[in-house]
Amino acid sequence: MTSPKSLSRSPSSTVSATTLVSSLLTVQTSRRGFTDLTAEIAKFVTDARAKEGAVTLFIRHTSASLTIQENADPSVLEDLTTALDRLAPEDAGWRHDTEGPDDMPAHVKTMLTATSLQVPVLSGALGLGTWQAIYLIEHRARPHRREIVLQFVGATA
């Protein structure tokens, strides 16, 4: 059991969430893999004049997904790709193969990851940890045009 002395919490802050800002981010992927969206999401937050609130990302696809992962060591992303390929290999005998052998594994990988993320905005900046980045994960072998709905809800400057 955790001792109460090892816990701490900052004072609560309260804002009126009177603003909703939306945008559609289009990303052209080149192949299977991770695309770092962090700078573009931070720019959206700046352009929205966001002060306190949350930004939501929603990808409008079933064969690509979103995640927050480590941004310091590229081998993390390589290992995550390996793990997803092991969990949903192309040669698993899938029935759905209308769009190619990588399509059904892509749907499984999306189900295992996320189609939506929410990130706090604190003092006008993304509330990510030091080693965190926001990624689009392309699960298909060939290039695709992906759309991500961005929404900020909160108080603006």
C-alpha cells in the first residue's frame, strides 16, 4: 500500500470552457510506420489561442490509429511495430482480404491501439510528459491519405 507521504497533488484550477475550436488535419503517409504529429498538434493549440482545456484527436479510418509513445529512442517505435506485427500477422489466415493481405491485420492493429486521444492543455501548451509524442500509426503497406479531426475545448487567451 502506498504511504500518503509519497503522494502529492497541485492545487486545482478552474476555468470556464467557453470555446470549441475544430480543424481537420490531413496526413499523407508513405508506408507502414509512425508519423510524429506532436508539432502540428502544438501548432493547432497555439493557433486556437488555447489556454486551459483539452485537445481531442480522432482519426477517421479503420486501418490507421493514434498513440502517445516515447519520442527519445527510435528503437521503441521499431519494437512496437514488431509487437503489432506479431499480434496481427498477415499470414494468419484472415478471411477479409479484399484490399490485400495487410488490410485485416491493419483493422486488428487499430482495434488494439486507439482511434481517439485526449491531451490536456495547460497554460497554453500540450500537457505531455518529457518523453511523450503523439503519433499516427499507418498499419497499411502502401501510402494513404489520413484525416484526423482536431478539437480544442476550453478557455482561450
